[in-house]
Amino acid sequence: MRAAVLLRPGTIELQDLPLPMPSPGGIVVKVRAALTDGTDFKAFRRGHPRMPMPTRFGHEFSGHVVALGVPQGVTSIPAAEGERPLELGDPVMCVHTAPCGKCYWCKRGQEELCETIMSTMILGAYAEYIAIPERIVRTNCYRIPRSLYGYPEGVSYVAAAFLEPLSCVVHSLDLLNCRPGDTALIIGDGGFGLLHAMLLKQAGATVLLAGRREVRLAIARDVGIEAINSRSQNVGDEIRKRTDGRGADFVIECTGREEVWEAAPDLTRRGGTVSFFGGLPADAKALFTASRLHYDEIRLISPFHFTPAAVKRARDLLAEKKIDPLPLITETVPLAEIATVFERLKNGEGIKFAITP
């Protein structure tokens, strides 16, 4: 099969690799759509501590089952709870990790922090095929619902590939406890910023999205989200103007930039919450004014990854078409053009690209 390999930061090579074989209880999926992602882009630009190179990469995907790792005498593979067993040809949507269910964190209901969730994750969606182990199949793998087939041919796979990033956003909002009428400021106009804005708007919040790229802000406005350009407008002035000077109930940082982390607490109200969704480099440090945090009771949270419950709710949001992620797709391109796609992202072009092997 053909697969993209990240040889070193900035260098992607298409290689001919052996077809994957299914592990016991696992499946092999023919990839029909794989999405570009901020984590993959960071790895491309500067490397990633969890991706020693050379490495296959890509983890937002969907496809159909082409092989089952069944024990002797078994004809199908159990899928996530509530799903009938998977069979050959089934179209599936899944994420790239699953918790063990046995460690200290899993038993405390913090499956996103599972002791082995990162060490057992799968990468390699920028390829023609990918193997999914039993651990993920049983917990976080769903059949693509028929409702998504209302889209034109093939597009249902692109929508289904949003399961993983949408799961991250669902988990992020679980930690906020946002209520209808609350004001949320989202800083960052990338895919995650836009997904946060869409879900918060659906939840009844008053949403303001701040970003620096007018093309992306126009997409936000097209789906009914108020957006401002932080290059030409003062974000603090704009949010205070909309909240009688208080500041936002929630500020969600989606840029992963140190200076934005440090500025975010000054944009929230007394008793408000700042959510640092965008991760910083491992050795980064952020400085905050202690008196503001203490005397104004500013709550700081840092959502990470997702839980199986968040994956299921993300699946339901897509299945019930309560959110349409397709406006975030800049272009659909073949696997052969993946190196060009990442160069385009490096040059600031687009939001998310759909790779179709």
C-alpha cells in the first residue's frame, strides 16, 4: 500500500509499505477520508515528542472494513457499546485511542488521562489502509450512520472523519458547564476554534470568535457566528462592549500561543473561566497576574483529549446532523498531493484538507 511517512520536520515521503494485518479482535480499514490536523501540522513544522521520526502520521479518518481479526469460529467483531458486530464492508468512523478501563484514572472517570492511552494510540491515517486494534474497536469505533449518506457520494466519509476532533471539542465543553445566554469568547480561527463556536452557538451561548485571517472569519460568519479580526480590532474592547464591561463568561484559547495564554485571563469577567485548549510546546511557561486570578476568582482549566462518552456524543451530533463540519474543509485532494497540502498549510492557506487515498 501507499502511505505517507514523515521523515523529519518539513519532509514527507510517500512509501510502498506492507498491507497491515488485523490483530485478534481488531480490524483493517480502507481509508476513504483522512483530515489534516493541528497536531500533525505541528509535527510537520517542528517535530512532536510523541512522534519519533521517521513515522507514519494522520489520525482523523474514516473508511470501510476490509479485514477482521476474528478468533477461530467467530465471524464478526464486537463494536462499541450499542453497535451490532462489525462485518466486512461496513463503513466505520473511529478515533485513534481508547482507555484501558483498569488504571487509576480510568476508575476515577478520567479516561482521557488513562495511563496507557497515549502509548497505545494509532497513527498512519494518511495511507490506503490502517489497522485498528481491539481496544479501540470495542470502545470507540462506530458504524457510519445512514443519515450521513444524504451527502453526495463520498462526502459522508469526510463528515465522519470529523469524529475525532469533534470528540475533543465535546470533552472541552463538558468542563465548561456553559449555560444558554452565557457569553463565550473564542480566540483562534482554526478548525478547533470554529468547532467550539459551532457547538457553543448550538448550546445557546452568545459567541464571539476572534482571529487574524479574514478568509476563516468569513466562514464563521457564513454559519452564523459573530467574528472579529484581531489584527484591526481590539479583542478586549469588543468583548467588554458586548458584556457591559464585565468581560466574557468563558474565554477559550485555541491558538496554542504563549502570549495569548497570558492575555486570556484579562478578557474574562470576575468569576469567569479561561480554557486553555490550544497546547503549548512542552518547555513553554506562561505568566499570569496572581492578584487577578485570586481576588477575581478566575478559574483556569486545560482540557485534554476526550472520553468514550464524548466520542459517543460526537458521533450522535454527526449522525443527527446537529452540526455540519463540511464548511471547514478547504479542499479534497488525493494522497499523492499530501506534501503539497502541508506546504500550503505552512503558508497559511486553508483550514482543514480532506485526503482521499
